[in-house]
Amino acid sequence: MTDQNFLQQWNEININEPAPETEPSRQYYFMKKCKVLLEEKTQELGRKLTCCAVTFGCQMNAKDSEKLLGILENIGFVATESEDADFIIYNTCTVRENANLKVYGRLGYLKNKKKKNPNMMIALCGCMMQEPEVVSKIKESYRFVDLVFGTHNIYKLAELLYQRLNENKMVVDILDGTDNIVEDLPAERKYSFKAGVNIMFGCNNFCTYCIVPYVRGRERSRNPKDIIREIEALVADGVVEVMLLGQNVNSYGKNLEEKITFAQLLQEVEKIEGLERIRFMTSHPKDLSDELIEVMKHSKKICNHMHLPVQSGSDRILNRMNRKYTKEHYLNLVNKLKESIPNISLTTDIIVGFPGETEEDFLETLDLVEKVGYDTAYTFIYSKRTGTPAAKMENQVPEDVVKDRFDRLLKTIQTISKEKTYAYEGTDQLVLVEGVSEHDSAYVTGRLSNNLLVHFKADSELIGKLVNVHLDEAKGFYYIGHQC
Ligand code: 5AD
Ligand code: SF4
């Protein structure tokens, strides 16, 4: 939404009338109501109240956290990175068991902080909260939590906060699913020059190991007009790179009344003047179309990178995972991509130790990794998620066997990624400068089209700009360079 639209919405709301029924007006009404209460508290304490969003998990959650912070800042909170904030929100992930354990661990630590700051409020939201057993556990053992909501009602934060401020008890609001996509709410962007943009929500694929379809619901695509409008507003506000986000972007548009493919959407996004780079994730191999490869080939803005999760190289395991493709199909796709888009950077996700995985199956995965030559691969030890079909499968692989395979896979991947990185040493590349280097403030860090990083000496004034950099030296997974 443009600032003007926003101001109009905001000014038109009268908080002395009953709450509007339609969105997003209803949420602007509650933001305004909360703002009044927060101003009273600010007067009482003689200081501004702070808020902090802690994100666990994927880019989708990172984007949701920006929306949450946007709402909180409109209410009058000042955002901080510190967990000593007055309002702290954990945006949780549940894709693997250890993500859940991390949240419980950190809640213990927040309990102590809350004892010291009586104004502190704690909110939990995101994927983990869509699991009924988690919510029961929080209600029982973590009574000091103030707000609990899920993935389908992120937009309702102001309304729920208002409820909490008026009742002295935990507010819990979890929806099983939704068809609702609420547009035009504020978002507080982490970066001024790049932004994630949701193009769809949910997933219909039901890979047998994965909990995402249960916690994020069925696939819903956003209207292309709303997506384009959002990107245009972002570009007008200084954004040069967008990351289009969805669990399976290749099935974008399938549930819309007016049919549109992901490749067609990309072509529309490409037309936006002032936008320099387009990224997207995640692509499912079963839906990757020739049309998309063709659009990427001719595009001047789509980055030279595809994240294409393979999960396993064994047809038997792929079938048990319900991935709906074979090793051969995947390798054919990779060949097509490499032929059409020279030097395309390929990255992937791989699960080790899926139930029933034998040494032979694992060797198929190693073989595939070598054949593709990934630039990077994210490797995960299979984690049993209650409620998914794989949790009930027999032949769970013993921990020591999984650990051994995991280490061997990692070694293979590291060798290949290193070779890939060295291949670009000595070349000039266009990079988007993202920030001051964490290691040395005389350096800035830029990102190549293929997603790798380069550190080079320059002034921080270059942040957000695209510049040409010579890659002097490959350092494993990044480069040291100089501006051309
Ligand atoms: N165990 C391990 N890894 C998983 N992923 C999804 N579910 C599980 C699970 N139960 C991985 C997949 C997916 C990535 C986001 O997380 O590789 O692509
Ligand atoms: Fe999970 Fe598979 Fe959907 Fe990805 S495509 S979110 S792995 S069910």
C-alpha cells in the first residue's frame, strides 16, 4: 500500500464507533485502539515501549515477522533486536523436532525476564502453534505467555493484543485453515533495498515427511494484480530486488479464477520499471515447466539461481516420500536448465535417514549430488513429525547410521561447492551491496546473482546499489574482491 492509501485508511477510522467487519479496516481500527492504550502506558512509564520479533525457520516466517513488526510499530512500539523488549514475539517453526525444542528452551529464559519486567508481554505464533498438542502444553506449563496465534491469523495481531490488554488472561486464537488473504496491512522491512513478497500460501503436496501442509493449510495464490501493486510500491520506496515466496511457486495461479502460470507472473514482474533483480523460492521439481525455463533464459532480471529441493536420489525413497518424480526426471530437468541458462547456480535440500533408506538408496543420493554439481545443498537429518504418514513407517534408520551418512554427504557437497566457487575467481560480477561486512567495517558485503557473497573495500554509501566487482580470491564459500 502506498503511504497515501495508508494515511487515508488510518484517518477514516473512528474508534468511537463499533469495529468494522471488513478487513483490513478492522485491523486498522484495533491498531488505533491499541495505540491509545499504549500512549497511556508510555505516559505512565515516561518512556517508549519496545517490541522484538524473533524468527525461527524459513523465509516465509521472516516475511510474516515483518508484517508483525509493521503492525506493532503502527501501534506505537519501537522495534529493537533485544529480547529485553516490552513486547516479544516468537514466530515459530515446526518443520523439524529440534525447532520446537529450541522454542521451549527459550521460553524458560523469557519467564525470568518477565519476572523482572512486569510490563513485558510474550506472544507465540507461527507453524508450531498450529499443532494442538503444543497449544495444550503452553496452556498448561507456560501460563506466563500472553498471546498465542497461528499461521492463518497473523494479520489479526492488533485485535488479539487489544483483547489481551482488556482481559487479564492468555488469549489463544488458532484457525484450522482459511481461504482468506488479507491485503494492504503495514510491514516493517528489514532491508530498504530488497524485500520478500508472498505470491502464495500453503501447500497441497503432502510429502510424507512434511508437516507444512498441516500447519500452513491448502494452497492459495494471491491475485497477480495485488502482487504487482505491492512490488510497484516497494520499488517506489527504493527496493531493487524482490524474492517471490511460496512453498511451491511452480503451482502458482492454479486455484485462481483467472488462470495464470508462475512463468506468466514472472513476465509481469519483469516489466516493473526500476526493479533490477527477481528471485523466487521454492520450486518443486514435479511442477517445473519448460515455460519457466524459457522465461528465465530470456529474462534480464531473474537471478541466475534455482533452488530445487531433491530430498533424495533414490526412486524408491522418492516414491515413499510422495515426491512424484524420479531421479531420471530430476536429472533431465537439471540438464535442461544447464543447457538453457549457462552457469546457472543450483542449490537443493536433501533429507538423510528417511524411514527405510538403505545404503544403496543413500549411494543413489551421493551419485545424484555428484552428477548435478550443486553450488550449495542444505542437508537435514530426517525428523519424525507426529501426524505425517512417514512417522508411522517402519524401518526408521538407526541414529549412528544416519550420522555417518550425513557426514559423508556433507563432505561430498563441500568438495563440490568449493570447486564451484573457485570457478568464478578472477571474473567481474554485478553485485547488490547488502551491508557493511561483519568482519571488517572498511568492507561491504555484496551478493552475486548466483547468491554467493563477496566482501570488498568500499563506503557504506554503496548499500542498496548494484556495482561491478572483480572477484580476486575465492575463500571457500565467499569471495574477496574489489570494485571495478
Ligand atoms: N525432517 C527433516 N527435514 C525436513 N524437511 C521438511 N520436513 C522435514 C523432516 N520431517 C526439509 C526438507 C524441506 C526443507 C525446508 O526442510 O528438505 O525441503
Ligand atoms: Fe513440505 Fe513437500 Fe510442501 Fe515442500 S512441497 S512444503 S516439502 S509438503
